[in-house]
Amino acid sequence: MLHNRKNPSLVSRAYLYSAIAKLEGAELFYFTPRGVNLKNKTIDGLYYHQGKWLAKSFPYPDVIINSASFYLPWQKQIERELKKTIPFTSYPVGTKNYVYSKILQSTELKKHVIPYRVLHKKSDLLNFIKEHREVIVKPLRGHHGNNVVKIASSDQGYLVTKEQKTQVLDQAELLEFIFKGSEKQLAQKYIPSRLPTGEPFDFRIHLQKNRNGQWTITYIVPRIGNKNSVITNLSRGSQMIKYDVFMSLYFGNRAEDLQKTIDGFAMRFGDLFDALYPYKFDELGVDVGLDENGHIWIYEVNWRPGHVFIEVFTGFNTVNYAIFLATPKNTFGKEE
């Protein structure tokens, strides 16, 4: 397990993965880039034994669970060198724009892409609003729903909603509000995925590969936001509800058919998405909305979705997929 923290006791998944690895007949050790000796192909790492993390020098492993991102040049160089000979479990999907451009290459998935435009200049936004009237603006590299804005064209000007606060702006004020930073942004058509009571909702589909290298649905969870909010991200105070309970509660006699539609989409998504990239993914978090016609729209695809509430369940799949990759014939996780 490759991480950026020196002390594995501060990384909740480190002990969990170690315990699961032992149950599954594998050995796990934890290390940071600083412990790698590229010349000798050895790694100074830590392994868990009788309640303690103990130091030991290890040969290169059969597979690496890469659980963190690195930003320093020397760290990234070590990571690149390791990738040349050892399969990694995880690979990035890219920015939102890159993901959408990839999905548009899939005959089946492209119908689920919300109309969007990367905002290179102010006129891009104005033209997009003119075309769709209600739009969402978000950073290309945003996380946890940060800086997501809804804009609706009206007779009074533009209704701009951010973090449950709505204000009316004229054109000049709108452009100043949206383009005040240097961050690259993307505009999407607003999809009215809302309950009859007015709250926004979406579904987080969490996919993982198992010990056979096959995609499985870890869970599908509906998330309900505040009536005045734009998004349903948990970090913004949304609530989760049991999938089947949510469907029967809010969709009545349509629940069974809609659930089959969502489940079918989830089952197909992993293989279809894998086929668009030169490497294979181990885990994906797919956020989707459902419009009034029951059509599924893809909001975002994440390559390291949060695990806070289900780490034990996700841990079994993570370790078992790593064991799958450690089998010589299954090293397709390695970059081309």
C-alpha cells in the first residue's frame, strides 16, 4: 500500500487492508515514496504484527494499492518508475471535461451525458444560458460540490444560487461573479432531478472489481439535498436513504421499473467506461440524476470515491482485486 503519510496508524484503511489481506492469504506492507530504493528494487516499509507496525525491508511487491496522490516531482518520479514494472490498482479518470469527452465516444453511454460547454470566455456562458435557460456552473477540477452555482434566466435578470443563497444579478454582475477567479469552469444544462416536495436528489453508484476482476455494485445510495440547495453532496449536509425505501416512497408504482433501469445502467457502466481508457479501473463513483421522464443523466465520475461509511465492505473488494492483479496473467491494470 503506497501512501503519502509516514505513519500508517493515521490512515484508517491501512490496518483494515492489512487485516483483510491476512484473511485472504496475502501479505500487505505499507510504504511511502521515501522508502523506495530504485537501484536495488527494494522498499523499506511497515507491516502490522501483534498490534504494532514494524519496520522491514521488502522486495518489490506483486501489486501496489495506490491510495494517495503525489505532487512533489521526486515523489511522482518514483511512482512512475514503480508503475513500469508493478501493476497499480487505481488510475485517474481525468477532469470533468475529459471524462465527458471520453463518455461521448461510447455509443451507449453518450446518451447519458448532460449537454455542457467548457467556459473559455464570457460569451460562452451567455450563449449557453440563452440556449438552455437554466444551467449549472462548476470547476473542472472541483471536489465535494465546492463552488457549484445554478443560474436561471428570468425577466428580472439572472437568478444565481450558491450554497442555498439566491440573488438576482444583471449581466455584468453575473459575469463578474462567475469569472472572478482563474479557475477553469464548465457549464452544464440544469437537470431537474427533484422530488415532488422540491428537494434535489441524485444517486451515488459505487462500483468495484472483485477477486475475479469483474465489476460489482458495492452500493447504490440515493442522496437528498436541502430544498434550497443546488447539489446533494454529503459534505453539504445532504441525507442518505436506503435505496429500495427511497424508490418505493417517492416513485410508487414506477419504483420497480425505475430501479431496474438504474441497476442495469450500473451493471453495464464499468465495462463500458473501462473500454474508453488505455488502462483498467478498480473502483468508480458515478453520480447520476433522474429526470421526470426517468432518463438517467451522468453528473460526475470519480476514481477515488469516499468510503467513510462502508470501509469494511469496500476494503474486501480493494484487497481481493489487488490479489487478482497479482496473478501474473491478470496484470492488465498496468499502464500501457
